[in-house]
Amino acid sequence: MISPDVVLTDTRTLIGIDSQNPGPLEGKCAEWVGNRLSDAGVATERMPVAEGRDNVVARVPGEGSAPRLVLLSHMDTVPVGEGWTFPPLGGAVADGRLYGRGACDMKAGLALSINLLDALTASGRPPAGDVLLVATVDEEAPDMAGAHRLVESGLLRPDDQILALEPTGMRLRIAQMGLRWLTLRVHGRMAHAGRANLGIDANHLMAKIVDRLKTVFAALPYEDPLLGRARFTCGTVQGGVATNVVPPVCEAGLDIRIVPPLTPAHAVELVERVAADVIAEHPGARYEIDPLGAERPPVRAADDSRIVRGIRAAYREHTGHAVPVGGADGHEAYTDASMVAALTGSTSCTVFGPGATDQAHTADEFVPLADLDLGARVLWTLVDNWRNNPG
């Protein structure tokens, strides 16, 4: 069995290892994860991704012919930021919650994965199929380099059942919104603000483009029963030289969340069309669009995939009711499992884990201790049922 107390201890230790991205990154965290698993008798190896950045791969061999269970847990966190009332790397426990950067996203899930492999090794009972943990780097960055390297390595098999223990509020996430990040740059003409008629205001053009894009994406006719509708956000805007100068350049970072049947290419086409229409109204202006990070299409796990069926059964065994699906479980948050599904076409990749996305990336990020307990029980039963029902 998995000990929730040890999961808590390991999560607190992981929170105390600074792995902000950008920032210190994952080196010290990878070293600790590798040592923790090796000390438990679990075979581990490093998968180089970039200079000083390795995925950690650990494996408990199975004795049957069942598909492998592959657990994905990333080691990096977003930056700490401001506004904390608890020490962000302190791992404080209060009112049934564990606080700290990465508490839910996703060092609690990583600790659960580690303790599953530890408990399997200690039990002396081989699982029905191999159980792997891949602790990845760079999940919080645009390129998701750790997941890409995992797929490129050839480690994964077509029948692998893949689970990311990301925060879902202990709900089952079987579908995932697509995502495209773009950098839009508008070029106008600089002039004295007192003679604004001689210039082309790049900030104004950007505002018009963003406003139209909001309208265009809101009017799209596509609505998925789980994912909802497409969403458009202008996350950053930078433009201008001085208050009394007509701004010659404005740059914006665009975040576009898409649902089927839209693809990342469709998102780019819509931005291109709107930007071109606005720029055409202002002779002398021009624009550029650059992709930021990897393409992330919408993905969905099959309802009859072994991993989905297994989580449903294990959850019901411990709670007496069906695992919640849909709703406020973070379908908009792209994960390593989503990227693996997008790159391989697998329909056996899903997400289920402790903590809620409402707390991820926030000040005073936390994971409920109750989620660690339920997660430990569900995860152990998932693998135990794998053994009892190898077909």
C-alpha cells in the first residue's frame, strides 16, 4: 500500500527544492527524485533533454502481458511570484492543506508516483505489466521539451496506458482543449504626438485587432460538451516609445484555446485574417505573426481505454460513486499527457490527480491533504486491479 504520510513528507521535500521555470530549473529536483527511487530499489535512468536538464525514468518490471502503465509527472514549477502569506518553498501544513509553490502543480502528483513505485517494489508482488514513471522537465514552458524528448526517444509503446497525476480536483479529465500561442507584432509609423496625423499608431491598430479577435472567437459555432467553447486572450501587450510619440511598434502575446473541430492551424488562420483586414485599412502599416512554442491540438482519451476504465473502477471502489468528469477540472490546462497524445495519436492518455487547477500558479498554492489520501488509495487499487484483471 502507499502511505499517505510518506507522500506528504515527500511532497514537502519536493516543494523545498526550488525548480522554477524559468529560474533554477529542475537539476536538483531530478537528482533528488533519482536518489529517492534508487534508494527504494527502483531502477532509474536519466534521459537528457538539454544542458543540465534530464527527464528521470524509473521502472518496476511486471510479470504479465498487460499493457504498461506510464505515469507522467513534471518537476518544474512556474515562478513563485508575489502575494504569499505562507513561505512559498516552506511546505507549510495548515487547516488540512499543504502550501507551497508546486504543491498541487504538481509535486503532490510526483510524490504519489514515486511512492507507488516504492510500494510496488517493497511489496515483492510484480504488477501485471511494467509500471513506469517519467519525471519530466520543461512542462511549464511553451516548448514542453521534456514531453517531446520522451516521444522522440522511442520509449513509449502504442499500447501504453498513460496517466498524468496533474491537479484535477480528483476529477477525471478525459478531454483537453487545444492551445496555440502566437506573438503578433504591428508596425506603424513614428511621429510627434502633436503631429499624430503624420504617424500610424501601432498601439491603436493592435487594440482594433484584439477587439475584433475577441468578437470573432466568441462567435465561433463550435461547442464541445466537455470542453465548452474556444477562448481568446491577449495576455501581454508592449508598445510605444514615450507618451508624446506616436508608437511605431506594438507587440502582443496571444493565447488561443480551441475545441474540436478547430486545429492550431485554424487559430493562426483566424488571426491572420483579422490582422490583415485591420492593416489593410491603414496604408503603410504592416504586421507579423510568429508561433510561440509547440502546437497543441485538442485531444481526447477513449472511454473504453484501459486507463480510463481503471480509474473509474478504483475511484468507485473507494468512494462509492462515479468519478466526476468535466466541469471545473482544468480542461484548459495542457499537460504532458496531452502533448504525448497529440504527438503519438494515442487515445489512452488521461489526467487525474490531487489539487485543483484553481490553486495552480497562484499565491498560497495548496493541495488538500485529503486528496493525497484518496490519491494514494485510488492509485494503488488501479495497479492492483491491473494485476487481477490483466486482460
